[in-house]
Amino acid sequence: MIIVPYASSDILSFADEKKVELEFYPIALESLVFITPIENEADNITEDQVRSIYIDYGIKNWSELGGPNRELVPICRNADSGSQSQMDNLILKGKDMHPAIQKNYVELTMEGMLELVAFYHSGGLDGSPTDSYALGYTLYTYLENIGEVTGIDERLKILAYEGVAPTEENMANGSYPLTDGYYAVVRSDLPKDHSARNIIQWLNSRGGKEAIRKVGLIPSDSQ
């Protein structure tokens, strides 16, 4: 059993090629969020804008999003990451990301994505400042949790999406559009009495939901 965001179409196709059928059980809410440096005056992004940026590379200046006259540098994740699965499912919807973004701006770790977005415009630790701000994406609860450890969240701004802020309240009531979840995933041929299936049942019990809340997640039936 694994606990992950819902799989991307690439992962589902790979499972199909291997003739593996998977079962997905929702256990907690999660949201895809778009991030930029805290210094950026932009506050909101729309679905059309995100798709234009990542599919067509059609927006290259923050002024088109109500921000400053600075270059917009889109950062992406590797194909098998959890945040990229959310990006594929909720934003790209079967479209390919623009090859120029994949070629130049792929970040392989979630923490690396946060740091790259936060400090790209300053040139990193030993580079020269640039007239740009980066745009990236991550998962809401990951950012909240890692922020408590490293403080990186203080260097980042979470953009509203279609005018709705990604708060726990908006995730729970369903108003934030990019809310999906974490799923417990098992193979369909796993025996019915396997311990993994017992764990899934427990995760949906009162005790399991309390444990989910203790790690900073929102149980899926809160929506």
C-alpha cells in the first residue's frame, strides 16, 4: 500500500501496460497551489493563465497577471512527482507541458521547487539578481508542514486561484477549485484479508481520522 496524490495519466497508462489494476481510497484532502516569491505584487492566477503559461508558454511577464513588469519564469516538477500528478490532472488535462519549460526549468525535489521559486530572482546563493520572479506549484499541506521546519514559507506567496484563497476552510467546503486528495492505493489482486486493507479501514475510522489530523492533513470526508 502507498499513500499518494491521485496518479497522473502517465502512471495509470504504465500500470495498464503492466496489466496491473489499482484501487484508490481517498483518505485526506490536499490542494495544488501556485507559489511565487513574497516580494511579487501579484495575488491571483486563473485557469486560463496557468494553461497559457505551462502549455503555450504564452505569458512571459508578470504584468499580465496584475504584477510588476518582470519576466515570469515558470518552474515545473518531474513527471512522477505528486505535485506534477496534480498539475497533470487538474490543469493540463491531457495536454503536454511546453518543451521549453521542461527543458530548462525542471526541479526534481519538492523542497528544491520551494527554494528555487523563492530565490530565483536573487540569483541564488552566489548568482546575480535577475529582473524576474518565478512561478511554481506545490501541495498545500506539504508547504505548511515544511514551513514549520525550515521557514521557507515566509519567503513565498501562495496565489489565489480564480479569486479563491487555498485555506483549510476553502479546501474543506469545496470552494477552492484545485482540491483533490491523498489516496491509499493497493493492487486489486491484493487478498481481501490482507493487513493493508485493514489499515485502509482504520484510516477511515474515528481513530484514523484523528491520526490524519495530527500530521496536518484534513480527512477526506470533511468536504
